[in-house]
Amino acid sequence: MKEKIVVENILTPYIEYLKDKGYDVYTLNKNSNIENIISDEYKAIVVSGLDVLATNYAGYNNPPVPIVEARGRTPEEVHNVIESKLK
């Protein structure tokens, strides 16, 4: 079974690379649907920068999965970070 991860929708090269590596990739539209990530169904969230996770929804807590910042990293480096967090 493929591991499910969430990737910010503007990170197209990362989405394609991670799909090629066998992940089931779901897209995050900035923070408009971040509050929907409420379980450990997803194994990681990849965002362009941690500022994407700023939210005005007062009752929202950070998602219960590792968050990987893509800024300054190649798709390969992001993949390596995800793999290390899944071990």
C-alpha cells in the first residue's frame, strides 16, 4: 500500500518526483484545507515554507504528522527527509 502524503499544490516538481517514488500524493491549497488533516492517515506534509501553516482558525492545532519545508531543498532531498521520518 502506498504511503499517503500531502504536498502544497505549487510544488509541482516535488509532487511529480514523490509520485514517481510511489507515494500517494494529495495537494494542499495553501492553508485553505489544512484543517482537514486531522489524523495520521497522511505520513508527511510538504510545504514551500513553514509560513504556509499560519492559520486564522483559532481552534486548529498543528497536524499530527511531520512537516517538511521544501524551501532550499531539492525534490530528492525532500524525499530523503520524508523517508528518514517514516523509519
